[in-house]
Amino acid sequence: MKLDLIAFGAHPDDTELGCSGTLASLAQAGKKIGVIDLTRGEMGSRGTMEKREQEAAKSSALIGLKVRKNLGLPDTEIQNHRAFQIPIIREIRRYRPRIVILPPFEDRHPDHGMAARLVSDAVFYSGLLKIQTQSEDGMDQQPYRPLHVLTYMLDTPFEPDIVFDISDTMEVKKQAVRAFDSQFDVADPGDEPVTYISDPAFFETLIARARRYGYRCGFEFGEPFRYSGRPIPVQSFDLLADS
Ligand SMILES: [Zn+2]
């Protein structure tokens, strides 16, 4: 199966926080969307790997993902080297997405920036003929490089190049984030520690941010992105002229 777009996360729940409104909107429009999480989030202070796997499955169904995978790289030990690039290259060549979305290159959690550099380099190397990979059934894969690379926002704010209108899918985004009920909007922390992200105030800031970036572009809610890499190729200014 070919996908139109793959969003990558360092941890299961990164893409929910950063771009699930956009993914849900594109899925509703009939695009084939996948999410690939690099690690299982096993070093997170709350929840277990099994619990987060269930949470990711629930969220994926809400968003309407065609594919959700976990590459099982070691949490807090993501590094940008060939051994970790290869499994990513294999997925890019398998699904051949036109668009790839990454975590931000600079963020509070070091894994996010490391994941961005790792996937960004894998996207480039995926286009090189002499880096050879095989599919699961042992067939040689063809080189392929996605056309567009964007980054979503997590904790650290940036001035976006693009704000996607998620007014119609803000509710889906809230449900997708809340699907990770071991991590977010935790009113009663139980026996586990309260974390920066488990406080219900963190969940409120997510909504406030969507309102803030949406408002700047005339939407009720929006998700901010940076466009990364080469200039955006256009053959018409219809998009700009009509808005
Ligand atoms: Zn994360």
C-alpha cells in the first residue's frame, strides 16, 4: 500500500500532540495517512509499554490512520546513525509518501530533536541508489525520496511557515490525546508521579495554542508547522490568490 503522508514521532503520543488534527482532517478527506513511532516510550515516568500500545491503537482508530507502526528503537538513546536510519528508510521506500512530518529539531525533550535529525537524514538517504534495503519478503527496494518535509510543534514554540485549519477536527485531536490517559489530563495521578505533561493544565495549554495559531490565520483552531528543506514547488498562486 502506498501512503500519502507519514508522520514520525520519537514516542507514541508525539504525533497526537503535534499534528493529529491535521492528520484526522486529511484522513477525512480520503488521504492515506500513517504514523511511525520510533520508540515505545519505555522510559516515560507514567504508564507501561503495553498500556501505551493500547493507547496508540485507540488513538489511531480515532484519527483514521491506515498504518501505525512502532520501530522499537531505545527510548532516550535515539542516535543518528546508519543502523537506526535503515529501518526508517525501509518504511519510506515501502510506503512512498509524498509528505513526511517530523518532530521539531529543537525541543524540551532531547529525543524529539534527535528523532528529527535521524528521520530527516533517513529521508535524504532513502533517495540514494547505493544504500540498499530489502522488503520483509526479501525483495530489493527501490530508492525513493518524499517531496515535502515538515516539522510539527511540541513544547518549544516557533514561528510557523504553515498553519493548518483544524477547526473541524479539534475534538478528534482532544480525544486522540486523551486516549493516552496514562500520560495526559490526569486529574487523579494515583500511585504514579505527576509529570510536566500529566497535569490537566498542560492539556489546556494545547487547546490554547491551537486557538492562538488558528486565530492568527482566521481559523478557530490551527496546528503550526515549519516547512523544512528545499523551496515549495508551485505552478500557480491560486492558493494565495483565493484566500
Ligand atoms: Zn515525546
